Amino acid sequence: MVRLPLTEEDLERGQRLGALLRQARGQRPMLATALEAGISPETLRKIESGRVATPSFPTIAAIAQVLDLSLDTVWAQISQTDPPMGIPREGDPDGAMASVAGAHAYA
């Protein structure tokens, strides 16, 4: 199977995904996050930096689970064109959001 080249939209979405995951990880060590998600730290580094713009669904799902993010939240945040304003945490009864202001500055 031949894979089509990534579009500019795909690349931008990958940058937003990386910024979202990096911000959600916060001060948590990259190594611990990657190992808990069952991926290599280098894979997580590449996703967070946007070098892997379209990681596999199981990879995104595993990282999101470790960071306590719902997949709905991840999709909503990376699909918008404006920088994300906050990350709703899964199971947060108050609807509190972790700030990701400025996440686009790292993309």
C-alpha cells in the first residue's frame, strides 16, 4: 500500500497534538509517561515535537489514557484551528481544565 503525502493540515494537526500532549504531561517525566503508555521515549519525543504528525490510533489512545485525557478531548483540541485554551480532564466532575495557554508557542 502506498501512503499519500501528508497535507499541510495533517502537519498542523500533528503540531497541535504534540503541543497538547506535551502540555498535558506537564512536569511528569517523559520516560515514565512513555513506559506507562507502552511506547519508547523517542516515539513520545517525536510525537510531542510534531515530527510524527500522524501516530497510530493505539499510540494516541495509550498516551491519552496515561495523561487522563479522553479521546474526545484530544480530537476536539487538535481539530480546532485556534490554540487550545485548556484540557478538560476525564472524570473531572467540576469540569476544571488544565491550562495549555501558549501551547502553540512550542509547536
